[in-house]
Amino acid sequence: MTICPNCGIEMEQGYDECPLCHHNLSEKSQPRKVREPAYPSLDKPLSGKEKKNLFWELSTILLFSSLVVVFLIDIILNKQPGWSWYAIAAIAATFVYITLLVFTYRWLLVVITGIFLTTTGLLLAIDILHGGLNWFLVPALPLVTFFFLLLGLVIWFANLTSHKGLNIVAVASVAIGLYVMAVEISLGWMHGNTISLSWSVIVASSLLPFALILLYYHYRLKRGTNLRKFFHL
């Protein structure tokens, strides 16, 4: 058996030329150089930055294509744009969300602020498309603002404490209880310009003991207390 020095295939004896690459076997010629690939970057794995950029580019193409398709369907069916404006607003907000998470993920304050402004703009656009400012000012804007305020406080506490664990869950539980109360206040003001608390107080009161138990367990555990001995287990 003869092996072609150029392409490496095996062949029977007696060939003067390789039947695959036509390399001259009778002369001691050097094998032909392999042509460099047209896209050498594809031969090596993508870096983290390249993966993020590729994800953003693919997401942009997909979202823009969806936007065009939705708009054209609305035009074809209704002869004028109508319900597609809601989808376009949501797609635009999604594009901003992805852009923020891909390019500004290291700056948490920028991400939270950008998501807050984008969400507020999306809700405002939906309310205007629905026929005017009916529910954006109350309850949407106060609830969104209060939600991101509580989220910022929880993140601030998580960054402030050096021993993270159940204390983060406890603080988040308290934040949920406060937010539920804000929901009831906003809905009451929207329907009757009155501030009343009933069911939200029950929900918040149920979450408070849960949060206190988590805090107690967390900081007892941090100090090295053996809870099995403490509770005589």
C-alpha cells in the first residue's frame, strides 16, 4: 500500500499520481500547502465577549423580523396598523432589556435604572394606545416605582452584608409584604380615592414571622450556635 504524502489517502501500488489530489508520486516533490480557511476565527472557540455580541446580534435580527411580520399581518388583515402597536411596543422594550443586560450588566445601577425607565415607558405606551391615561398614573406608575425601590433596597442590603444567606430571603419577604400593602393602597385610591388596608395587612403579617425566624436562624448560625442543642433535638 502507498500513502499519498499530500492528502494522506491509501492506494494500491503502481500509481504515479494520487487519484484524489493528483499529487505526483514519482517525484520527491513537497506536498502542497493546505489553503488557509477563509474564516480562521471559526476554527477557535468564541470568547465571552464574542458570545455576548453574537447573542445580541441574533436577538436583534429575531426581534426586528418579528416586528416587521406582526406589522405586515396587521396591515394585511385590517388595512391599517392597530393591535400591532402593542406588539411593537413590547418588542421594542424587549430589545432594550436585552441590550442593557448584554452591555451594561457590570453596572447594576445602570441596569436597574434602565429597566425601570423602559418598563415605565412600555406601560405608558400601552395606556396611551388603549385610549388615554386611564391607569398609568394610578396605579401603574406608583407600583412600578415602589417595586424598583424595594428591589434596590434588597440589592443594597445584599451588597452591604458580608454573610449572605437566609437574611436575604428574610429581607425580600418583608419587601414583598410592603409591596402587597402598596398594591392595595393603589387599587383603593384608583377606585374610590380612599386609602384602606385589609387583606394586605394579613398577608404582610403572615410574612413577618417567617422573616423573623429566618433572621434568627441566620444570625444564630453565623455565631456558631448548635441549633440541635439549643432546641434540645
